[in-house]
Amino acid sequence: MSLAWDVRTASGTEVLPNGWAIRRIGDLVTLANGHPFPSENFGPSGDIPLVRIRDLTERSFETYVTGTIPPSALLRNGDVVIGMDGDFNLVVWDRGEAALNQRLCLLRPRAQVDMRFIAYALPTSLRIINDLTFATTVKHLSSTDILSERIMLPPLDEQRRIADFLNAETGRIDSLRERRLAQVALLGERLAYRWSSVITQDGTDAGWAPIRRFLTAITDGPFGSSLTSAHYSDAGARVIRLGNLGRAEFRDRDAAYVPLHYFGELKRHEASPGDLVVAGLGDQNHPLGRACVVPDHIGPAMVKADCFRLRLDQSRLRHDYAAWALSSPPVTDQALLLSRGSTRARINLEAVREIPVPVPSLARQRRSVALLSEERRALQAISQRCRRQLSLLTERREALITAAITGQFDVITASGRNVTEGVTV
């Protein structure tokens, strides 16, 4: 059964170019599955790098393996590697000799096949299979799924011309994408620098104090069995979770609720519009101690575990300013020093009370909030334009590959044309 090919041909849009043939993948490549290496042979150093599914799209190796490596599981540059769980990612291997772990497979070409063409043609089929595969946990791909698929294959010379063309054109697109991604990263760094400067200067001029000096109330979310996903409902009181806590902004996504009757039993964890909420758990991408103000539209709400609801004496320290201060790099660094945990940094109620914040005048707090809010709005607008261009480049890359591998245009006459026209550098 060729699931993806059947889907593609059912639409009636697949047209076989002159001189091309419909070929089964199993007739074009040899497939070798990864080896189930014993975990006791894994380590941060060893005989050879080990490639697991999580490593497939990374550029560095985390794990090495010692012991005998079966020849069939020895990767070399030019191999096509496919992840057989999750998203079914495909890469052309270019990171040198490595050992291939289980739930991955490698493909190598048979006679009259340019493996680069196969690498461009297969992802479309893998995406269709992924979309149509039902799974309650992780989706799985079998060797049979891959080998039974069909593609339209031109003669070897044409395969090479198409692969050369796509290498050049997708290289240009990928270069533009890298530059756009670098711009987005620089925008984030610029905001972080400006943010740090403002908060540090506020503290230098006005002094720092632990946030407990301004507290009028503080509570944490319920732990353990008091609130689990089994308690959630489609409506009721909003549950504010870690994912909702941005850096001085509330992220209104992945809404979860508890019934109002159960909310009554958890009233001490309530969070009202205007309250300050602080994150008690952090990681590399989501800093510990980041904070935001509960927006007006949320209605009845409560905080979940690892979140803290604070109420401050706003005649001395405004909630909106405290959210910016707590989320700033100088203060999140201080929160990290108060944390515990070997894998993910965590703070408790007592540690939250001790987080130091600058305490400028109310007028200066308002000015700092206005300044940083305007700076972020401007940088976010630029970032959104960059992300729209990234999306456009991705669409053009996929459309170009699809057109080339199905023979919709002559790559000889197309070579040198600007496939990224309209996307400014």
C-alpha cells in the first residue's frame, strides 16, 4: 500500500512528464534500520557519536556510544536519514561518521538513482503519512511505509539537473532565512539590553529592596491532586498556568478552566484582574521569576502550581512596573540564585519574598513602563515583518521543490531566475 501516493493521485492533479516513470522507493534505495544500542554503553564521550531521533536536526552531539557498531548502523555523509517516530523528519547526513540508534533508518541509492533527488522527493510523502497517521501518543513509521511509497522519477541525468538546481535555489532561500532568523534574535537581544539598562539604572539611582517589603498578600497554586487535568472543564474559572506567564506580558493561550463550584473550594488561590503573577519554575527559554499582570478580560481565575499571585502596596510599587522589573535579566538572575533544583530551577514562597527589585519613584516607574512598552511594541512590529517573510520563504521553498520534483518546469531554463523575488534582504 502506498498511502501518500494514493492520496496524491486521488486528486487527479499528478501528471507524469514524458520520459519519467512511477517507481517504488524500495526499488530505488536500500534501507537499513538503526541498532538498539544498550543504554549502559551511552556517555558524554565514547568511541563514536550516537544519533537518536532527538539529535537528528541538531548540529552537535550530546551522546556517544562504546562497543561494537554493526556496519549497517554506521552513518556516513550523503546518507538519507529518517526519524520513524514523531514528525518523521528527513535529513541528508553531513556530520561525519556516526552510529544510528533504533527508530531511525538510513537510505542509500541503487543504480541509476541520485540520492539527492530522493531526499527532495520523499518529505512530501512523509508529511502526508504523518497527517493521516492516527496516534494517541507518538506516531510511528515503519520501513514498509517508506519502501512501499511511490514517486515520479526522471532519468538519471535529469535527476542530477533537478538536484543541482534545487541545491542552488534552496541554498539561496536558506541563506535568506538564516539572515532573517539572525535579525529576529538581534531584536530580542536589543530589547534585553535596553530592558537591563533601564532596570539597572532605576536600581542604581533609587536603590533595591526585597519584594516582601511591598507585599500585602501572596499565595501559590495548589499542588498534588488538588488540581489536575481531570478537574478541568470547558468553562468556569480560568486557571493561570506557567505557559500564560510571559515576560511582563500575559500570554492568552491554551485556556484551561475549572467549574465554578470547585473554584469555590480553591478560593485562596484566586487571582483577580490587576494582580501580579510570578513564575516559580524556569528553564533555558522561560526564565525563573518572570512575571505579568492578570488582564482585565480574564474574569474569575486562579493560579496553578509553580505560579505565585502577589498583591503589592501600589502606592509604593506598581504591579505593572514590578512585572517589568521581575522579568528583566538583572532580576531573573537574582531569582536564579535563590532557586533550587538540578534540572529545572524552582523557587518557593519564601524565595519569592526575597527577590530584590529596584524602587524608583512612582513617576519614574510609570516612565520606565511606558518606555519599555513602546520599545517592545516597535521591536515586535519589526519582528513580525521578519516572521512573515520567513513564512513566505518557507512556502516558496516547498512550492519550488514540489514543482521541480514533479517536472512542472524545465530546471535548465529556470536556473538563474530569482525565486526569492519580492523578499527583501
